[in-house]
Amino acid sequence: MHLVLRADGGPEIGYGHLVRSSSLAEVALEAGHTVSVGTTTPSPARTVFPPPVDIVELPTRNDPEPFVEWLDTVGPDVVFTDCYPVDTAYQQAVRDRVPLAVLQDDARHAVCADLFINGNLYGSDLDYEFIGDPPETCLGTEYVLLRREIRERAADEPPWRAPPERAIVMMGGGDTAGLTPTVIRAFDGVDIHVDAIVGPGCTSQQEAEVRRAAADCSADVVVSRNPDDLVDRMYRADFAVNTASTTTYELLALGTPMVAVPVVDNQEPIAEALRRREIATVVDRNSSVAAFQGAIEETISGTDLRRRRQRRGQQLVDGDGVERVFARVISLVSGE
């Protein structure tokens, strides 16, 4: 089978779509299939997808013509899209040529697909409009796509320490909101080790600001740029302060309690679902150092709260979502 993925990502728009799609690519490659990626962000894509994947640069995000013209030349068996500009018309143009699976985080577009996936906490709560024959659906956290490193760690029993000794700060691959220094300052006066992560898309100026904040903080703050052992640090942390992004589901699977903040509009539904289900402390965007301090103190002092969230997170996200979705994608080709 030849699987084509359509996804974009990078410092300005985030890496989440690339990371999710790469998890599907991993499973397909392990099963002996061929994988190609059509993207307008080839450089970030090459840092995320494994080397056997063929990366093809597209000239535009919104116009489907260059993509479908390329599809006509390679003749894939199935296409999987995880990209906001892939709207209804874009989907129709692809579906006219090849079976189509669409991952979409909301109901902003009417969906024209053979398979539709929304693995978010709120995935089954939305009202969707479907064009043409209605697709099979994969809705809810049973279908979260997680990369291999997370899936492997999710099978382990997470560490437990009371009081907590380790925290991790992750404000996204490019920290578009510039929140890492603010969060670090919120740890001032707290006796704890803090891993402050500078994402691969952060500028040298951003990193310098993070390091200045760390130097001024009394906590044991260690700043690292895109460390190779990031997943291990996430797993070993007693709690995380992070964006309400794809990282949220990785932390839930690992059993790492969190303080989450939505930094862009499309993260607000995740934040609201976390707040509603009481599985994370949520801080509003544009919050002050004091707001983060309060959330951190609540998490540190709330021993029962952290234990409950640790267990609930792993119940909600078991790590097997990508295998479930891949099985459905395969069925589009096999007809079974």
C-alpha cells in the first residue's frame, strides 16, 4: 500500500499536525508500506518524519490543484490529511481520485471523506456536517495519534513522589506566545528541579530570554533545546506546565499531571475539556506570573489531586489510538 499524508507544521503554526501524522507513518512503515508526505513546510517535516518517508514540497496550502496533480502522477492507494486549509472543496478534489481519511480537530468545515477522525477529548461532542456518503468515524481519545516514544512509555507505571521533586515546562516547538520565561519566573521560591524546554522552532533571542529567566529564578532550572530524551523527561516529571496542544494527550498517556494553557484559538476547546473533566489545572492565556504561581502551588500541594489526574489520564489515553486508526485506513484500501 502507498499511503500519502498531507500535513504542514513548523515554528509559526506549531508542530502538532506533523507529529500526529508521523505516528501514522511509523506504523505504516513498520507494516511494510510506502509513505509519502505532501507539505508546504518540507524542512520541519524532514525533522519529524522518519527517513524512509518521501517528502514532497507543495507551493500552496489552500489550493488543492498542485496536490491532486501530484497524486495523479504517483497513484497512491489512500490519502490521510491533517491540515486546517484542507477544507470541503479540497477534500472533494482528493476524494474524487482516491479513498480519503481526514483528521480534523473541529467542525469548521463540512467533511467529504471516507474516514473521519477527531481524537480530541471533545471529539464526540461536536455536530459535524458530511458531504456525500457519510464516512466511518473515529471520535474521542480512543483514537489519539501518539508517536512511538510516547506509546512505549505509556505502557510503564509512571513514577510517583509526594511532594513532587521534578517539573517540566513545554510551551510549544516555537513558543509562539513567548510564555516560557513567565512560567519559569513562577517557580521562583519553589524547591524543585525544573526542565525548561526550548523547542526546535525557537529563535536564539527566545532562548536567551529563557536562560536569563532561569538564571534569575531560585528554583533548580535547567534549560535544554530540543533534547533527545524529551519523552523520558516528560515521563519522569511529577507534573508539567504546557500548552493545551497535542502535548496534552502525550502527557495524559504518560500519566503526568499538568498545568495547561491555551496559547492559540484552536487550543481553547482542549483547555475547556480539561477544565470540565477536572483532569488538569487550566490557566488562561495572557495570564500573569501570579496566575501561574497559583496553579503551580495548587498542583504541588494537591497530592490527591495529582494522583487522581495521573490515573485518569492513562485511562483516557491508552496509547493504542494510532493502531486503531491505521486499521481503519487499511480497510479503505482492502474494502474489509
